[in-house]
Amino acid sequence: MESASTAKYQKFIQMMETFASGRDTSHQFVSAMEAEFWTCGLNEDERFNFDDLMMALDMFAVPTKDFGYNCDPKHLTSQCRYALKVLRDEL
């Protein structure tokens, strides 16, 4: 049986796994993943420092001329892998 904490993040974990595996790297999917990040309350969870993940989600579709990632999945993939490791180790 999953703990309440694990269940709280399960959808977001699945979304990060999907993105990091390359199965869905669309702008629409990243927007849904960003919404789930906020729904989970990870921005306020003091156990984790996911500022870099939050920034990568925010900047994913921003053009490079404006210092964004222009939908290049490399940076966000790296942040997802880090967050997955942290969440799996902590939960």
C-alpha cells in the first residue's frame, strides 16, 4: 500500500518519467506537468528544493532569445531525472 505522501506525488512522478523517457515532450504536456507540480505543492515543500525544476518548467517554451529553452527537452529532462531520484529516495 502506498503512503499518503507517495500517492500525493504519483501523477507528477509518472509525468516526469514520461517526459524523461522522451515519450511526450510536447509543450502541452509540459504545461500539464507544470500544473501538476503546483497541485502537488512541491513549490512549498521544505523537504525538497525544486527551484531549478520549477524554473525549467517555466522556461521550457520561452524562446532562446528571451533566455528560455525553446522547447529543447535537455534541461528539463535533467531536472526531471534529479527530481525523480530525490522523490524516490525520500518517499
